[in-house]
Amino acid sequence: MQSTAASPRRFGRRRSRDRSSPGLKPLGRAIRYLSHYKKTALIAYFFVITSVAAQLMVPQMVQRVLDAVTNGMLAQQISQLPEQFQSAALTQMGWSADQFDLYANDAIRAILMASLLILFFALIRGLFSFGQTYMSELSSQHVAFDMRNDLFAKIQRLSFSYHDQNQTGQLMIRATDDVEKVRLFIGQGLLLAVQAILMLTGTMLILAITNLKLTLIILPVLPLALLLFMLFGAISQPLFSEVQRRLSALNTILQENLAGIKVVKAFAREQQEQKRFDSTAEDLMNQQIRVSKIFSFLFPFVFLIANLGQAAILYFGGVELINGELTFGEWQKFSLYLIYVFFPIGQLGFIISQMSQASASANRIFNILDAENQVTNKPDAATLPPIQGQVTFDDVTFRYYKSGEPVLSNISIEAEPGQTVALLGATGSGKTTVINLIPRFYDASEGAVKLDGYDVRDITLESLRNQIGIVLQETTLFGGSIRDNIAFGRPAATQDEITAAAEAAAAHEFIMSFPDGYETPVGERGTTLSGGQKQRIAIARALLLDPQILILDDSTSSVDLNTEYQIQQALDKLMEGRTSFVIAQRISTVLNADQILVLDKGTIVAQGRHEDLLENSPEYAEIYHSQLVEDVALSDVPESDVVA
């Protein structure tokens, strides 16, 4: 049975360490992922520039249309005056004879040309807007792909100590929802920000050239609006971090509940679990409402500022129009460009919202990518050559999280090649921790674990674990067929090799009883198989590696006595010539072990063979009589009398 010391996972609601606002550095780091797709990104931003330029030309054409209309109307009115008054009227208007002729005869042509140009620029804007959207989506999807792969690869490499402290649901939400929020900003928000800056800058330049006086009237509005958005951005980012934390908590409850749905139903805890989910969902909802309150105040306030600017322009522009300092077309053009000023400012609200969410999510993503891995290959780590199987624990002490009371204290073991070492002890005695140190799931805090004289910290993890076969207490099968699961460690194994491993694990017979044999789907986490069947497939998976070292963590705990006897008979043959570490609760393994280690509170209190310990160790005698003696009868039953 797995010791509680080996399971330091923290349950309950954890206060996340990433709640503090990190600024925009994580977001900037995420944006640098675009450097892998420079061509696509540059094309997208070229399309943005072209689209904005086309949009900025439209008010110019509108001015041409309106000026052509008003000038044409005036020219028609002047042409109807007596000839002696026409000259005075032209002088009053400041027109030459050629201009008068142009306005009188070519107004419709000018309107038509300007209208066609408006349609042309609208078409250009539409096409390039489509192009920018497609290219930005393409690049952002690639960024999300890279980021998710980096996250998955990092999570795969992180040591057990990291996973002990972080819940599965939290890791899942970072690889899904957090990555998506970063992607949305890179694909939409960042592009909109560039578009807004270009639109705002281009418009202000055109307005300044058109009428500097009117431009200066609206100029004070801009820094006020920008200051407002910066303030709301600083306020909202921590709020979005809290939203993501609460979403992670909700996802964790959902993941745990679905994984343990049988336990929930078995204990009739549906209502209690529903209450727990409701409470967490309410926390998330309240936080999202809190964010909504902030932004529901922001947008009306911004539009109020915009309307004030619009009112000022209408008034002062109207005065200039009455005084003849501004044409009707110029006034209307100025009004349209004014929309181009305040529309990007309005967009900033959406951009700030996306940026705050993306920044909070990017920080959570890089918290994982930057997490320290406590078990890594040294820069000069050597490849472990084929080993004989000698395993040595040299005065090993181990602590979780490098602090607190030791889980193992001064453990010394010498297992010669081919020996079977059985570990016994109460729950929490440290049995599982001992076997976890051999494949470097954790590193010893003090002392050393050695294989054939090699300190496991001096060799590569891949070469170490490739020579160790492991069957854990909690059987984990993956989606796919039975064949896929047996060949998990050796995908290229032949069917004969897979069948031989299954036969050795007493699994071949029940596998062939299925209509599809080895191609039978196992279902999610092996739900279509019994506990004993899953355990035997897990044993076959380990045996297919033909390892020199076997680690069996209570590997027969899920099978009945008859099935265990079958498995044990096969394992006894396969253990010959291999060094085996076995955590067992039944006598069948212990009786024939070369060494039996009795652990209590992280120390070895007895060590030897069965006969010697039974006579000389009170601890072993107590375990033998309380836990194991009931199995003695089965161990003496001939194989021919055992019914599968």
C-alpha cells in the first residue's frame, strides 16, 4: 500500500502564488512567440496599414462629393443671374471664370468620380481587412500551438514534487483557457491596438493639416482618455488574475468529480458535491460580475468624453462655417475624421480588457514554463550502460520540499543482482518513497542511490528509466487498445513479444476471451476492465521492457488470491536474474524474498530473510501474524489446484 508520506498533495482551496500583478512583461514574452512566424505576422500588419490608409481616404472623397454638390448648386444659381451681376458674384465667391465653368458643368462628373473612389477604397479596405484577420488568426493559432506544446513538454518534464503541489485541474486550465486568452490578444487585441494607433496618428495628422485650430480644441481630450484607460488597465489586471484562479478551482472540482464519479455515487455524495461546485461557481460568477462593474463604468465614461469633444467640434466648426472660414465639405470631413479619433479610443476599452486578461494568463503560463524542476539531467550526465542490477542505498535521507521532518532517515540497502527485496510496513512507513528514489522520481536529500556503482544523479533519466520496469499501486491505462497499452514503453514491439509479456503476466487468456482480442478498447482509464485485468496489463507493460530492475508497488493488490498465485508463479520465473523491489501485503512474495525490509516511520527496523525475521524481529512477527498469515495456505497450494 502506498505510504501517505509519498502522497503530499495538498487538497482544498489553495491561494495561488501568481495573484500579484506582474505587469506586462509576461505578455511581452508571449508576443515574442510571433518571431517564429515573422512572415505571416508581417503580412498581417502590412494588411493593417493598407486597410487603415484606405479608410483614411474616404472622408477626403466625401469632402469632394459635398464640395462638388455645394459648388455646383452655387454655380447653377450664379448662372441664372443677369450677366452684369455674375462677375460681381464670382468676385464675391473668389472664383475664376474657369472655376465657375468647372463647377457649373463638371459637378456631376466630380461627384461620380469621388463616389467611385469611395467604393474603390471600401473594396480595398474590405479585402485587406479580410487578409489581416486571416493572417493574424493563422499566426495566433501557431503561437497557441507552440505555447501548448511547450506547456505540455514542461509538465511532462517537471518532477513529481511539482505535481504533488499542483492540482491537475489547474494545470489543465492553463493549457486551455489561459493559452486561448493569450492567443485572442495576439490574434485580435494586438492587431486592434496597432490599427487604433495608426488610425489615431493618421487622423490627427490629417486634422492638423486641415484645420489646426479645431484640432487643438479636441487635443486635451486624448490624454484624458488614455490616462483613464491606463488606470482601468492597472485595476483590472489583478481582477482578471483572480478570475483565472477561481476558474482553475472550478475546473479542479469538475475534474476530480468526473474522475471519481463512482466514489461519489457509492457514498451518495451527489448533493454535497453539487453544493461544493455551486459555491465555487458562485465565487467565479461574483468575480466576473466585479470585473463587469469596472468596465460598465469605463465605457460610458469614455463615450461621455467623446461626446464632449464632438459637441465642441460641432459648435466651433459651425461658427467657422458661418464665417466662411470652412467649407461645408471640410466641416463634414472634419466630423468624419473626428469619429476616427474617438472610435480607436473606444476600441482601447476592448483592447485593455483583452490585454489585462492575456497578461494575467501569460503570467500563469510562464509560472509553469519557469518552474524549477528538482529532478533534471546534469550538464555532464552520462548514459547508463546495460546494468547487472546492483542497487545500493548509501545512508539515504529524504525530505519533501527540502524542509520539514525526514520521510526516510539513514536508509542503507545493498541489493545484489538478481535478488528480490520485499518491503513491508504500515501505511506511512516510507515503502513507496524508497522505490520512488530508484528511478529518480525524487532525489535523495542526503546520501546516494546507486545502480552498479553509478549515482543515479550522475546519469541521464532516459537511460536510467529505460532499464527499470515499474508497476505502480494505482494502475493507469491510456485510451486505445489493450495492445497499445502493453506496448506503451515499446511501441515497435512485435505481436509475439506482446503476447509473451501478456502470458507471463497471466493476461493472455482473458484478453483472448474478448471478441477483438488485443485490439479491444480499454475505455477511459481502463473502465471496461476489472481491477485485476488492468493490473495484469500493467504488469505485462513493464515486463515487455525486459528490464534488469523490477519495481512492483503492491502490484497484486487488485487481484484475488487465485489470480495473484498465477501472476506470482510467472513473476517468480521472470525475477530470476533481475533485481526486484516488491511492496507486498501477502505472504506469497515475502516467503521467497532474498531480503525483507521492515520499515517504520522512515527507518529500517528489521532486515533479513523470512525465517530469521520471524524468529528475531517482533515488528516482522506482528506484521506476519496480523496481515500475512491468512495467505500461507494459498502459498502452499499446488499450481494445478488453483482455479483461474
